[in-house]
Amino acid sequence: MPYSLSQIRIFEAVAKYESYTRAAETLNMTQPAVSMQIKQLEDDSGLALFERQGKKMCLTPIGKEMQHYASRVLQAHNDMLEAMKELKGTKGGHLIVSVATTANYFVTQLLAEFSRQHEGIHVTLDVTNRHMLLDQLENHEPDMVIMGEPPKSHGLQSERLMANPLVMIAPPNHPLTNVPPPISLADVMEERFIVREKDSGTRSAIERHVHKHGTSCKNMLEMRSNETIKHAVEAGLGLGIVSMHTIQPELDSGRLVMLDVEHFPIQRHWHIVMRKGKRLSPIAQEFKRFVMQEAPRFVKNLAAR
């Protein structure tokens, strides 16, 4: 028996939120209507797609298999709609971008400038961690993601955007600011560091880098956002290693300083990442072109202020 696109969309929402209520809110439906559609789908297919675990509606193994195909069906439908909009050019449309928290500072300003040039567009921006970015790419959610080094697998394609140097920061009154440069990396590693959580791309890059030079961070405090790290370093809780593109306001105001440490900065890069075979809408294509062209110049101008 054929299933309607509406049923597939309802199924996908319940699978995502594990809740009839949250799915109903997202779809602008009533909770009983969502529940009825899921029951109808299970009755028609003869398959148990969900099982209740406490307050959650969790997918059965069969339901997880169906979710894979449901995501592909909805993505194909979205691609069809975008293809139908191509004649509208870049004056309208919906742009969906997700970025790593460390890229938030410059990407939001790029988006603001792009939106001023394309006033009719609707933009959805999500700023999140690496784990969530990969989940979103797996589920075909964003048009593109701006992040650090992407994994080699996961069915992704990426283009290098620009350099993303990781630098060491300290409060201006820290004793190491009086040490003649370059400061010994081994000596610096005796200090306490404010670092990101273990699944962070920045954290992994830092650990690989210092290990390559025969040392490691011995005393660490974990924080879940770049902003929190900057505030903690400013308060004197320790040193930090962050993207140079995230600290310009603090450097300009004198609240933070960069330390000249041997083997620093750590040279990384920003990437634009998409699902392989992803068909971009005209506005997404235009935004990608804009970012590739303007981001390096934009960041350079910020540093020169």
C-alpha cells in the first residue's frame, strides 16, 4: 500500500524528537493527529515502528531501517522543490547553514552581509559542536556546514575555505607575558589549560599537536563552548588555545593577549562540507561562492581594525 508524503514526514519528525508532542508542535498538528497517523502507518505496513521507553517513543530496529529511507525520500522531495525554484534565481529561497561554534564569530557577520545583499531570502543558522554537525550532515539537514577538518568517510565532500590558526591566549597580567619569546612549549604545558570537551575537533587537534612535540597538557578544565573558554582565561583560571578568528574583540580591548610559544600557532583550516551529491539551491550556490570569495578577505580586515 502506498504511503503519503505527509505520513513519511510525520514518521520522520516523531523519530527525530522521540515524542508525539514535540513532533506535533513542529508540524503544527495536534498530538492525537500525529499519534493516529503513526498508528495508521504501522497498521498499513504491518510493522511495529516505535516502542515506548518511559516518556520517549523510540524506534524499533525496523523503524530505524525505515528512517534511513524516509530521510532520503524527504531529501529528494526537497531537492525537487528547490529545482522548481531555480527560475526564481537568488532573490528568494531558504538557506540552511550549520557552523562549528568556533566559526560562529566570522560566519554570522558574513551571513549578515550576504542577507543585506539578498533581502528576500530566509536564513536558518545553527551553531553547534562537531558531533551534532556530523549528525545533521548524516540526516541531510543543512545545505552546507562550515567546520574544521571533516572526517574522511561519512559520504561527505569538502572544500578548504581558509586557514584557521589555533593560538595560545592568556590574561594580560599572566607571568608568561613577561617571558622573552618564543616561550618553551614544555614550560607552558606545566600551566593549567581551559579546553573543549573530548569530542571537539579543536581539542583533538591540540592533543595531537603537543603530543607530536613530546609533551601533553597535565592540568585541564573542560568547557563546552569557545566563549566560556575565553571568559575563563580572562578571569585567570588558566591558559587557552583557540581559533585566532574568535578573539579579535578581546585582543582589541586588551582583555586577552596571544602568547608567542614555540611550535605555535597550530595550522588548521576551515572547510565547507556537504553531503556527496548534494544539489544546492541557487541561493545556496550563491552563498557558497560568496563565502569562498569573501571569507579570507573579511577575516583579514577584522584583524586589521
